[in-house]
Amino acid sequence: MESMEFKHSGFEAERTVAMLTILDNSVLAEIDLPLGWFGNEHIRAVLETASSLNSQGVPAEPTTIAERLSDSRPGVDWMSYIVDLCRNVIGHRNSLNSYVDVIRSEYQRRQSQTIAQRLIADVADEGQNAVDLAIRELMDLNMRNRSYDYDAKAVVKAGIEYTEKAFEAAQNGGQIGITTGLSDLDKATGGFHGSDLVVIPARPAMGKTALMLNLALNSNARFGVISSEQGVEQMGTRMISIQGQVSGARIRNGSLTDEDWRSFEVGARTLLNNAKFHLNDDPVITIGEIQRQARKWKFTHDIQILFVDYIQRIQPTDSRLAKHAQVEEVTRGLKNLARELNIPVVALAQVNRECEKRPDKRPGMGDIADASIVEKEADSIWTLYRDEVYNSDTHDQGVAEINICKNRHGPTGAVRVVWDGKCFKFRDIYRGEV
């Protein structure tokens, strides 16, 4: 007969769960993890056989389990094994979740070791590809440990806990979401929230990339930026211009004054000391590469929010798809990424030029280029508009409108902010200012 020594790490937790299951088959329905995660192959075989018997309407009793296993896996005295398995085990059903947590943790440890060993073996030949694969597998492992199945009690509890946190934050003058740095926008949206996809569409020259950078720098969070339109030098100088409030044009043409240089140095120093961010400026990045990059940033730097510039520039996995299908794949990929990493994803988008043929040129959701799917997938859509772009005599010089067209979590409507085009800065409008 095959030798069976109980030496596997976490064995006592697995043994207790098996004993509870044999005594009461209904425990099977409460084991909130795949049976394949049990490390001891004999216990796993017992539980899988018990589950199979139950699915056929047959009580999973020791004798029945042993008979089935003797037929399918001969060479083991299964009856003796089951008796030994249950001998001197002290366990309580009301502690089942604790045993399951131990089993889950042990599974994660074993899988992590396997991934690490494969990385060590492969990194010399495959380099960065091996590292990227290991990071993706570790992230996937973490996601598989998360349960997506909730009963009514858990749902209500989650709602109460969220409301209590929001109330406490509001009492202290804050909010749960990541701040936008714009007071009226925060009041309307509660800031950025984990798992949300926020899309900001606008026509060219409205300042949507500048708005994105303002939101990122205002967030006081660790963030990542996917910049497929502008390179690292442009993004770096823009960030310094915003942070130091120094003329972007003078930075670009090299005509900084002594005062400008002081402001520039303040901006650069502030960024280096306070901001924790990472940027990818690949001009032909695919949605799959964005997902891989974001997972890597999340795993290695724990980013709290991701910004993407912009949806229509992101490459699909299949370039032969029609444009609307490409945008659909990218949009769904970004929404899935937000849910997977439980972080907000803020993505810019282009707007059709048809809106410029209307008397009121403010874009709406229906003007987003190639992307009716954006209306469905996005949790929030904020269009950006500056009247001075079209009307030189407007009373709204230096004013931008952020129009909240869709907001799953609150009101819609326009938020007016100050736009300082000289240094790409958006800020609150103060009373009586404009």
C-alpha cells in the first residue's frame, strides 16, 4: 500500500475541513475556494469524490467515498485513510472560514514559490519578458484569491461600511475618493473611485492633456500615465510648468528669465520631492501592453490611479478590426483593468468635429469619436470646453467648462474653472473672479 504521511504545510487546516465535510456534506457549499487549491493530494481526492457524490444526489459517507476512490485510485487503503484522517481532529464549523483562509494562504505561498523558481530559471534567457510574465502571474494569483460571490448580509454590510467611511470623511472635511484638486468637481463626483472608468472627451486644443496632468498632480496619489501622443520631454516640461506656474512657451523656446528659472526650479523640486508617478510614452502601445504595464506598476509601486492619453490612439490587438470595434476593445479593456486592479482609470478621448458645426459647440456624449460603447462602459464622462477657442469676444476668457454628462454616482451638470493657458494650469474659480 502507498505510504501517506501527514507532512504537508497547512495540513491540519485541510484535514479539519475534510473531517467537517465528511460529518456534514453541506460544508462543501461553504468552502469558498477551488478544491484544487488543497495541497495534500489525498485530502483533495477525498473532497473531490465527496463533491462528485453530492452532485449525483448520493450522501458522501466514509464507506461510499472509500469505495469510489478504491475504484478510481487503487493502491491506497482509502477506508483506513479516512478513519485516520478524522482521528483526534478537533474542529468547529463556525471556524470554517479560518481554516479556509489558511488553505488559501498556503496555496498562494506554493504558487508564489513556483513562479519565483521559474523566473530564476528563465530570466537569464528571456530577460524582461520573464520578469513581466512573473509579475502578471503574481497579480493574477492575487486576483484569484478574491471572492466575487456575496450573500445579502455581505452586500448590506459593504453598503453600510462604505456609507460610514464617507460620512466620517465628510465630517472631517474630506472624501473617500481621490481628489481632483478642483472643489466643485469634487463636490459633484466625490473624486475618483476605485474600479471606475472616467472618460474626458474634447476637441483638439481644448487642453485635455493639460487637464489630465492637473488632475494627476492634484491627486496626492501614486499614479501612472500612459502618454501615446506626447513624449517624455513634453510631459516632463508640462508637469514642471504646471507645478512651478512658469510659461510653457518660454520653456519651449528657451527664453526663461531669472524669475522663470526660479519658478522652474521650484516646480521641478516639488515634483521630485512630492510626486510619485511613472510614465510610459510608447506611441504605438496596445491595450494589452497597457494592461501589462499597469499590472506591473500596481505590483511594484502600488499605483492608486491610472491616466491614459488617449482612447482612440491606443492600438487594438487586431488592427484589421473596424475603428469602432477597436475603440470598443480598448474601452472595455480599460474598464476591466479598473475593476481588476481596483483603481480609477481616467482616459482622454477625441470628439468628432461635427459638434463645431452647431451654434452651441459644447460636445456631448454622442460626439465621442467612434465610440458609442464609451457611453455604456464609462462610469463618468466629463467633456471639456473653452468658449474662447471659438469666440474671441466671449465674456468667458480664461474659463473652462467641465461638463459632467454622465455620473453613475451623483449629479450631472457643468463645473466652471479657471484656465491659465500660459502654464497649462486649471484651478478653482474664486467668488467674483469671473
